[in-house]
Amino acid sequence: MSRPVGLRLVPVAAGAWAAALLVTLLPSASPVVALVLWASAIGTLGVHTARRYARRSPRAGRARLWTILILSLVGAAVVASHVAIAQPPRVAAERFGLEGGRALVMRAEVTGKIERRASGEWEFDAVATRLSTGRDSKPVRIDVSIRVRPDLVDTAERLDVGAVVEASGTARRAPVGSRAVLLVSATRGVVVRDGPAGPLAVAGDLRRGLAHASAGLPEPGAGLIAGLAVGDTSAVGPDLDAAMKASSLSHLTAVSGANCAIVVGIAFLLVAMLGGSRRARVIGGIVALTGFVLLVTPEPSVVRAGAMALIAMLALMLGRTSAGIAVLSVAVTVLLAADPWLASSLGFALSTVATASLLLWARPLAHGMSRLLPRSLALALSVPLAAQLACGPLLVVIAPTVPLYGVAANLLAAPAAPVATIIGLAACLAAPIPILQAGLTAIAWLPAAWIAATAEVFSRLPGGQLPWLDGPLGVLTLAAVSVSIGLLVVVAPRASRPPRCRRLPRVRIARGAAAIVLALTVGIVAGGAALDGVAGRFTLPAGWSVLACDIGQGDAVMVRSAGAVALIDTGPDPALLEECLARAGIGRIDLLVLTHFDLDHAGGVAAVVGRVDTTLHGVVGTPDAARALRDLERAGSRIVAGHAGQSGILGAARWRILWPPAGTRAFPPGNDVSVVVEVTGGGMPASVFLGDLSRAPQSALVHSGALAPPYDLVKVAHHGSADQDPELYELLRPRVAVISVGADNTYGHPRAEILTILRGLGTRIARTDRAGIVALWREGSGVVLWRERAEDVAPAR
């Protein structure tokens, strides 16, 4: 039997993907790689042509193999050539923009939607057209990513896709493999020179009209309407965003192939009702899809989804609707040739894998489950199950957790999603008729509210996020589990097959191997790490806001608000920190605060490299400190030097730096210039984290006027050393004091002096050496203090 036609093109897409990864991660080698691939393609074509003329009737199978090999080499060569041609201007622009570390003025055209970061800043993608440093100016055309505080944007209402802006600030090199050449921090502001024009301006007005029409409806459903219809998540609050992610429903608010399919389906239906031919239906679908892409902003992810849908429609026009994998392979190859930097995009990988899984697995899974379930229920379950089995191994790269209720949540939300999309899209287009728009928006609220309620219910269920292994081992083990589950569902057991089935031995081996792999993985990986991961997760309170890790003599404290996470210091050991993060189910860190660079506060930084969005750090006084920051920056973290007066947003809470003063020389690098952080608001305990400050800087902090007592929580300075200022703690008046300290440490921490001060204030004391992990959260007007194990001394009243 010959190989299915769709699978024959898979090597072509795989070759293009591998070449794209190679040349984008090693761009300096792209010219050599391109030359080698073109030479190989031409040589292979020559050999194949000579063999054809030497043999009058070549075998069809061998001819197909030669064709696939040639196409694979050509596709890979095109990808490598794209990078090789683009590399010289990218390098020149990068050098110019970073020359001397001077302030930069950039003129650029916005190409991506404006998104709010955990720090409170806005971030958007753009194409820079001119760079200026001092009196030097250079025309360019490179991709950049710009971050700016909202209050530093002139005429913020005009900042949208298609706008021409002028950003002033500093730039740094983007991580290797990124489409962006420079990451720009617009510390001196962004001026919108020209707003969007033409269709982009009309699309922006329509999106804003839908958001305005939704504003008066009850939350949280109102915030989802624009997200479900046109991918505008600006009104989705942090709590709902966290719930959508935790329940595996966040894909509903991202414009994907599913949204494009709905739009195209509506266009097909309308043209068919008018008596249009298949060609007319396809043309109508293309027109509708183009308009939809313009409406939701033609940023790369939207264009990618539209391109895949467009290729599928062309296949339909040619009458080859059964070759789904072939269409997908062509789409992947074309998109990588146009944009090789997609190769390292997790979103592109998830989109591709999910589509392939639905094409290959959905029907067999439905057939397998129909042996035990009603056929309609099996069909409904097969789509989310296929997507989760395929995407799960990739999602652990973002966060080493597995959503246990993702399939069930998607099953409940699935009927409401297309209804909300269709009606919401109609409401968006009805902007010229306010009464009609208001009515349609109110109707769209019903399915949106259902989806929001589903996300919130499933995100609150116990054990919803199952901690998993991190890194490549986690990807491989979850992939093994996914394949094993798929085989056990798809392959029929012995009792359900004819008694003389010739494939019985192979089927039995497949099912047996799948069962063994599944049992070993779950038993060894999940069971063996039960206390540190799965079972440990169940022992932690689900609603914690502050969690102090038990990492010995050092600090590592997590702060969580509305799904956003900050980590204050990393402790001395990466393994101990990784264990605590895994147990708490934390994969991504929005804000890392390195108060100073002593080993007990920054020694575990290797555990979070590649997982941090923004790093706020204290004074850099050693080569090791500089090296740690470089490692974080190269892995994609934004590096910011911390000083008093800085502030930002963490989920629904707000953080503020209280110490040290900017540019202070009164204290040497080390403990006394530790970054002191205050976190308040958003329903979490008002907290202040004192790093390793000694008595002198504590006294200076008292008289600085920066503190805003009283506080619910204080992280006691320097692990409870004796060098403390009683006046500081009297001013703070904390309800709870957490002392992060190692058992049987040689320093005698915590000392009797600080314990006496705290007890005299009536403060409850929690020590990690005796209590293990310590967690706190607000409940009503009070604060709940949770200890992993009972301390052998009674807490103060």
C-alpha cells in the first residue's frame, strides 16, 4: 500500500523547519548553509534527471522519494537564503542602535496589537524605518519590540496597528532566534506622529466601538466579548485571564484557525444560499477572511492563521479536501519561507501541532471512545482530547504543569464559543447602528458569560494544575504519556476484534507497550515526585498570595496576584528553588527581584533563567553578578536596575521600590543597598520585604518617608540577625513576620533581639527553619498564616 498523499509532503515541511531553526539560531552561518543546500538541491536534481534518462520506466515509488528529497532541499534552501539576505542589514542596524549605549530615537510603524505586561508597561511590535543616535541618523527596515509606560504615550488613543510612532529611550539586543532585532525601552516616551489610516483606521474604530458597547454589561462576561469576537483582550481582567489560562480556555480569546474557519463558513453559507458555485463560495470566503484579518489587526499571528485557512480554501477549489496534512505541510513551508523566525515561535508550533493532531487523531479517538461512550459524546470529546494530547508536551515549556480539567472545560465551553464569535462579530460590524449594536452585544454576553463562568469554576477546583517535570525531560515524558493514552484509546482491545485478525500480535504489542509506558511514567515520574510535586501541591493552600520557600539559609519568596507571580530572591541552591517552584505549580515568573547578589539571595538564579519576564536587581558589585544578569538577559528577560521611586503592576497588586536611593554612595554594594520592595492592593496582604538591610540603612529608611504603614507582613531583614532597628518594626506594625532562615545555621539566626522586638509588638512569627514553607493570604479583613509543619514554639499572640 502506498503512503497517503498528505504524508508525503511532511518531510518538506520538516526540512524547512529544521533549516529555519538552524539559521535563525546561528544567523552568521546562514550564507554557508544556504549555499550548501542549494548545491545539494541542484546536485540531487541532476542525479535524478540522469537516472531517469538512463532508465526508461523508473519505479514510481523511487521517483516520488527523489521528488520529496529535492523539494525538501529547495524549501530548506529558500528559508536559509531569506535569513542570509536579511542578516547584513539586521546586523548593521543592531550595531548602530546599540553604539556607545547612547539614547536612541526611533521612527517605526506599529505592526502588533498593544499588550499590557505584568509590570504595567505597554508592549507592541513594530517595524523601525529610521534610527537616530545624537546627530547620526540611519534609514533602516527592521523588526523591533517597544515597551513604554502608558503615561509616557502621547495621544494614546491613536496608538494602534498601522500608526507611525517616534520612540525615545534605549535599546538592547533581542534574544537570538527572535524576529525582533532590538528591544526598545521607551523611557523618554512615545509620540504618535500619524494614526492608522484607511482600512486599519476603520477596523480600529469598529473594535473600540465593540469594547464601548460591552462596557456596561456585567463582568466577567463583558470583558470576553471583544476577545472572543475579534481577539481584543484589553478588557479581560487579570483574574479572568488567569482563570482562562488555568482551565485551558485562553486559546478562545486568541484569533486562530478556528475563528477564521467560522468566518469562512458563514461566507460559504451566504454565497451558497444565493446560489453561488463552489468557485464563488471560495472567492467569497477569501474576501471575508481578508476583511476579518484587517478587522482583528493584521499582526503576524493573525496573518498566520489566515494564511493557513487561505491555503485550505485553495485546496477546496482544486477539489482536494481530503489532503489535509498536505495542505498543512504546504502552509508550514510557505510561512517559514516568508518568515523563518516562526521556527522558534511556540505559538506557531502549537498551531501546527494542534491542526495536525485534529487531522490525524480526532476521528480515530472518536471511534475508539465510541466503544464505551455514545457516539455524539465521543465525537465532542475527540477534538479537545486530540488538541490537549498534542499540545500538552509543548505547553510544559511555558509552565511545568498539566491542566487536569482542560478537556472537560473545553467540552463545556465549545458550544458557546462559535455563538459568541458570530454574534460578537455581527455586533462589531453593526457600529453604525447603535441600537442594533447594543442588542447584539447583549446577546453575545450570554455565551461569553458562560465561558467566563466555566473558566472560573474549573480554575478553582483542587488539583487543577498537576505539576510536571521541567525542561526537555518533561516534554519527553509527557509526550510518551500522550502517545500512550492515544494508543490505548484508538487501538481496540482483543475482545472487540475478530478472532482471526492477522494484526493481533502487533495490536497486542502496541497496547501492551502503551500500557507499560503509561504505568512507568505515571508511577515513577508522578509517583516518585509525589511529595515534591503532585501530592505536595495538594498540601499547599490554593489561595496563597505570599509563599516563602524553605530553601535553607537564604531568601526565596513568591508573591502572586491575579495569576501574575513575582519571585524575590532565589536562595543559594537552584535545585531547592526548582523544587519549591514545581511544588507551587509556578512555571513562568513575571517579575524577578534580586535584592543583592550574595550567594544566599542570588545563588539559585540558574533555576529561573529562561522563565523570567522582567528582572529588577540591586547594585552590581562583582563579575558573578554581572554574569548572572547577562544570562537572564540572553534568555529573554528585561533587566532593570532597582532604586527607590520605581513602581509597577503585578496582576491586580502594585509594587514599589523603597530602597536604595538612586545613585547612593553612602553604603557599599551588598546587604545595606538591598532592594526593599513593597507590594500592596489587589486583595493581597500589604507586604514589605527588607532584604538584608542592617540597622543603619533601616534607620535611613524610617526617616525617608517612603513607608506607608501599617503592613500585614514584613519579611524580616537579614534572616533575623541582631543588627536591627526597633524603630523600623515599630513603624511597620506588622501582623505577621516571616523569617527565612536555615535550620541549625552557624550564625545563630534568628537572634533573640529581633524575636523580642516582634513579640513585643504582638506580631505572629513564622520561621522557615521550623515551619517549612510559609504561606499567607488575605481573608476578609484578616490575614491567614499557614505553615507546612507545626513549629515547636507557640506563636506570639
